[in-house]
Amino acid sequence: MGLGNELWHSPDIIEGSKTITKDSRHIVDDQKSTRVLIYSHDSFGLGHLRRCREIAHTLVEEHKNLSVLILSGSPIIGSFGFKARVDFVRIPGVIKLRNGDYTSLNLHIDIEQTLSIRSSIIKHTAEFYDPDLFIVDKEPLGLRGEVEDTLRLLKSRGTPCVLGLRDVMDDPDLLSNEWERKNTAPALSEYYDDIWVYGLPQICDPLDGIDLPPSVQRKMTYTGYLRRTGGDDVPMPVLEKIDEETPYLLVTVGGGGDGEEIIDWVLSAYESDPDLPYPALIALGPFMNSDLQHDFQVRASKLPNVEAITFNAQFESLVDRAIGIVGMGGYNTFCEILSYDKRALIVPRTVPRMEQYIRASRAQELGLVCMLENDGKRDPQKMATALRNLPQQHLPSDVVVPGLLDGQKNVIKLADNCFKAKLSKLGLIDKLSNTN
């Protein structure tokens, strides 16, 4: 299936108004050392961390003299492997409660004290690391404004600052109200040189509903989704019921902190229909409540064709070997579905954000995935039917969407332009060009 010429992206122009130059790679490699700083608040889940890690790896693979430092509040960042010249600074963790408030994850101190510590670490790291590019993931001012002092510092030094956004943020009305309450929009004009959207406008405009001046709109560039690679050379974890030769459905809920309903629904389907043709490998996620984890593992242990694990840092290997994916449709899961060309059944959440529902419904319209809405009843037979049909769905690659997985190569081009812009401000471009 094709989606028409209106979806075509010129190879020389990424969606937006900025031309991507092709001759700036030498600008980075001619420098003694180029430094990128990435901020990810990571109050909950794995999405922000995994996206930032992917971008960091992309940049160091492209440039041998480039290093990336990630600022993260994720409590499990140390469980992931990082390529050479990528490192991280772990700032004190916070967690978002179901009522929307934040609290310190491990420290028994007031949240305001925790945020002050985080803000201080972020600013002092930036001050001494002195990056050539600062990328902020999702939150323009950071968690409760903790990055604003750092943005102000780096702008005074002429450091390019970029806001990186996933393809979908939230329902436009909800996002507009949230940003108005936080007074977020002015930061896009005051601090940021570019806004990179890691997706395509055919799926969503993440800032739809926000009243932005044309000067800010011109900063936005749609990169395409971030292609995931690897997995085929990673050993399969040792499982009791599924071996390397057995085709399986992978059920994933990301970090797992809010995935209990889909896990319960899938388990109920296998309990009610023991003749489902393919076994299920369920990844519960490291942030799922421990009592829920235990209950689900007990239920899975009683089923001959269901296996449950908590967490695997080499998750791509599980995706690569699966014949189909069942998930909630977060950004990283969607990238993996597209990258590994997997048939997928998406059961999106709608609380506290509409992000997953918007992404899943639009992707279904394009023919990339199938969506099953959670009506609250979670009829086991309804899920069982969907699981039976999953292996017969179209592959995502049956749909032609130009630029769909161009995220990495376009991030490289955009970053190179930022490095070039900074050197130009310092008057070094002509000097470097004359030496080549």
C-alpha cells in the first residue's frame, strides 16, 4: 500500500524549513573533542532514557572524536550498556504519583530539596563539561523548571540548545492547559535554537494546540522515527517454556508501572483458551509493583504456553525473535515494531495521557498496526481472538511511508549543523575549511 505523494520527504530537506547540509562532518572530526550533553528527567518508565541512549549511540558511531554525557534520574540507568564515549550522571530520582504530584524516589527529604539538588548537579555538570550541544528531552524547562538555569548559562556561552520531542505529547487541549500552567511556551523562543520531533507529521504534530509564534514553528524539524538495530547477535535469555526455535508473541508494557491491565487481559485470554497457537513471552517491566509481578508470575507458571520475565536490558533481541508484539504503544515500542517489521496489537492507555491512544489510532489508520481498545471489561475471548488474528496481519513494511525510519541519519545532520553554527560564532569555520 502507498500513502500518496503528499507524504514524500525530499532527501535533502527534513520536514520544516531548514536545509540539511551534507558537508559538515569534517567540522566535528577536525575538532580535538566535541561534547554533547543530554538531559532526561526520567521520573517514570524507560521511554526517555532509551530514546536518549539511542541518540547518544548514533552520534558517537558517526563521529570518532565526539563524546556524550547523559543526565538522568532513572534508577536503573546502570543496568544498560553504553557504547564507548557515552557516559551518564545519575541525579537523585523522583517519581510521579497517580495524583500528579512528585516525590523523592529514595531520599527521605522534601521534594523541593530533591529538585534543588538535581538542579545544582545539572548546572554544575554543564558548567564544567562545557558541551558543544545541549539536547533536552521532552520537558522544555526540565522537571519543575530544574533546567532553566542551565539553559540560561549555556545560551550565554553560545552553546546550541535543542528540544527533542517524541512524535505525540498528549491531547492538544490537555497539553495546552499544562504548558499554560507551567508557562512553558516562552522557553521555546528564549532558549532553544531548534526543536527536533522524532517522528512524522503524518502521525501527529506534538505541539498542536499550542499557540506558537511563526519564529518558533520554523525551529521545528520532523526527523522520522529512530530506527533500532541489533538483537540478532544477542543470546536469547534462558527460558523454561520457550526455546530459541519456538515462535512466540512478545507482550511488553515498557517499564511496567502502569501495564497491569494489559498483562491481566492477556493472561486471562490464555487461561480461557489454552489452544491459542503461539506461546506468549510477557515482559512485566522493572517498575511494576512487586506484588503484581508476583501474582502475574504465579499465574503464568500455571500455563504451559506462557512465560513471564521481569526485565531484560537487551530487549531488542526479544523483539527481533518474536513473530508479533502486544503492547501499549509507547514511543520506544512503536519504534521497535517499525524497525524490526513486526505485526503488532496495540492496547493503548488513555490515563494520565492520551499519547498512546493518539499514536495507535493514527498508526492503525495508516495500516501500520492494529489497535484493541480497553473498554474496562477486558473480555478474555475478545483478547484471544485478537491474539489468534495477530500473525495474519499486514507487516508494517507493506505500507510505504517515505522517511518513516530516517530519524538517526537526520539527527546526525541536524547535530552537525549545530556544531557548525557554534564554530561559526567563534570564527573558526573559515580556519577549519582552509586546512582541508
